[in-house]
Amino acid sequence: MTDDNVKIPFRLKLIDFASRTILKPVYKVYEKWLWYQIKDGPIPKHVAVIPDGNRRWAKRLGLEVWSGHKFGYVKIKEVLKWCWELGIRTVTVYALSTENIMKRSKRELEELFQVIRRGFKELLESEHIHKHKVHVKVIGRLHLLPEDIREYAKKVEDETKDYTNHYLIIALGYGGRQEIVDAVRRLTKDVLERKLSVESIDEETFSKYLYTGDIPYQDPDLIIRTSGEERLSGFLLWQSAYSELYFCEAYWPEFRKIDFWRAIRSYQKRERRFGK
């Protein structure tokens, strides 16, 4: 739990030291045991993540709530590496909802925007993005974001638009209901302009008008939410119709590789029928 740009409180250093010195041997044995359980099973093509609990984690440790977002960002980078190592093609991260923008304090939003700015800068320089050839797409009502963040988002998308090995979808200013409304507006416009006939509209056609319409495997096989909350909170409402859901008690900054692999193990044990 370290990062050069995040000041680590002493209590966290103590917890981290204890976990590395006392629990590390047990953790490693359990991690190895989990790996043998999942390594030969089906790997989801698309994993979506709701990284919840940053604020509660910070409050529990007596930190300012926005400190949780900084540690949460560090964890996102770590989890992305786990996904790519496992061969997962597409990852979607619910980074910021429209409700967050409307309801969070001005100070917390500015701290969040600073984390997002840093994230885009690091994506542009990331060796992992180019090594794994990750196509980055930013979805949501981006007009709600500061202009410089929109510019960063476009630059990252432009820099990675030709990559097709992996896809990273970042949901910013996102709401599932808003996505469907925006899709209906675009579809209606095309009908009125006679680019599309009403008779030709089906589920596949409609999916192409969603924010994720040009992404392969746009429907997540597995959605993971941390912090013990058991709801989607408007995340990928259309795309999640047949997604497997996994809810983890850990707050997002505490999410471990064994938690991730447990989610994969749970996915592998489920019989996916798709309504059959």
C-alpha cells in the first residue's frame, strides 16, 4: 500500500508492516491454493468494477475522506495489472457517477478531479498501457467534467485508439439511466433523419447507441463491488442483464489479490444459462 505521491499515515505503515511480516507466509500459501483452483477455469472476457468504500475506509482510519480516493486510485492501478496478467480482455471501472458530481462537496470534488487528472497523465505515460496494447475509452456525460479533464480523456483515447489487445473503459460522470436516455436520443435522431428505420430496431441495434457501443464484449461477464453494498447503483444497467455479480466486504483500498481471485473462483462455479 505505497505510492510516491500519497503520504502514508503511521498507523497504515504499522498495519502494512504487520501484514507483510506476520501474515505474509499464510497469505502466500492461501494465494497459491486459490491460484490452483482458478488457473484452469474459464476466465471472464469482461470484468467491471464498482470500487466502493474509499470514504468509509478513510473515516475509519481518522483520515480526511478524500484521502480514501487517493488510496483507491493506487488500488485501481494494482487491480488492472491483475486483470491483464489473468488475460481479461476488457475492464470497466466506475470512477465517478453523475450523482457524485451533483452531491459531493466542492472540496471533495476538486480532490477527486485531481486524482482523475493524475490518472490520465499516468495513463499517457504508462508502459503497461503500451505493453499490453490497451484501448482506453472514457464514457459518461463528460460535459459535466472540467474542460482540462475532457481534454486529457480525448488525448488518452486518441493515443490508444489503434490498440485492440485489451480495453479499459473508464466511467466518469456516468449514470446507467442517463446512458439509456442518451442512446434513445441518438437513435431517435437517426430515425428522424431517415438513417434508420423503426422496423430495424432490435436489441443489437440499440446496444450500438450506448456509450460502449463500439467496444467488443461490451456486456460484463462479472461485476465486482466492494464495501459490502449489494446493488449496482445505476452501473451498466443495459449491459449487466446477464452479468454475474460478486459483492466483497472489504473496502476498496483493502481489496487484495485473494479477494479478486475469490471473485474469479465464484464466477467459475456458476452455471451461465443466459435465460435458457
